[in-house]
Amino acid sequence: MLAFMPIHHRYVQEIFDELKTSLSSGVKDCGAFLKKLENDSDWSFLIKVQALIETSITEALVSHLGEPRVRRLIERLPLADEEIGKLSLAKDLGLLDSPQRRFIRRLASLRNNLAHRVDHVDFAFDVYLSVLDKQQLASWQRAMCWFSPSDKNSLIHWHKFATNQPRVAVWFATYMLIALLHVSVAESQVSRKTKEAALKTAEELYAHLAPATTTNEG
């Protein structure tokens, strides 16, 4: 019903301005964070990228649910658990598709291996990929290139990119993912604000018409 209710133009402008600011700020902050990692080791880079991804997923879930009080609960959920994890909830809410979740799980698995052993602090992407067999390498390529088109030539190009420039591929795939999560957050916010604006417009319209109705009846 709200979809057919009028909205005052000033509310539409406010919503548009907030949306533009939110998207611009979110994507800009993501780019700035990733840029700061340029001189980090591969180990540090991967740990921090995974932290950024998990934080962004938490923000998207809280925003989509529209209930800030669930933040602490969502923050405590494991990321990749198939039954009760953040990714499971994001799947149920339609926030992340299968290729996106595959990418996140692959990074989460690698991150967990690196974070729990001191001897992995010298991790390097090129060394890591050099010991993968053909099937494992294909799995890596598929996970990193979650955004790639389905046509054969594009897939070949992006798969080579994920192999030859693995760190850049992770950077790019992460940036794309975070940007889309910000869009999802913005959509949730716009939906709520649109409903609120429609109700405010209806209330103002009623307040404007009510005196005239009362006068006519008198």
C-alpha cells in the first residue's frame, strides 16, 4: 500500500541526498582502507581484508534487519558456519549470492589457517599458489573471480589474473564485494525512509485537509 502513497518532494530530495552521501562515503572509506594496506605483507594484508569483509557483512545484516539492538548478537555469530553463521543469514536474507559466499569462505578458511600458526607470518600468495594442484588452483580462480562474466574469454582472462596477480585479485574482488554491500545497506535505508516519508506526507495531508472537512460539515 505504501508504494502507491504520495511522498512530498522535500522528503524525496532528503532521501536522495542521504543515499548519495552514504554510498559515496562507504565506497570511499573502503578504498582508503584497502589503499593503506599497499605496503603490508601478504599475511597482514589478508588478515585485515578478512576483518573488513566480516565487519561489512555485519553492518549489512544489521541494516537489513532494521534493528540496531541485534548488533551484538550478529557480531558474535561465526562468519562461515553453514547453519548459524553470518553467511547463512546473509543467504537467507538475499544479501549475498553463491559466488560471493564462496569467495568469502575461501578467504576465511585461508585467514584462519594463517592466524592460528606463528610460522605462517611469512605467507606469500605466489608461494601459496605454487604448491596447489590443478584442481585446487581452479578452485582458487573460481572463488576469486566471483564477479566475472560467464563467457569463456572473460573467464580465461580473470582466471589468469587471479593466478598471476593473486593479491591484486583479492583486493579487487574485496572492493567489489564491499561496494555491493554498501549498495545493499543503502537500499535497506532508502526503503525504510521511503515508508517513513510516505506516512509523514499522509499525516501532513490529513492535517491540512481535516480543518476544511470540519468547516464544510459545520
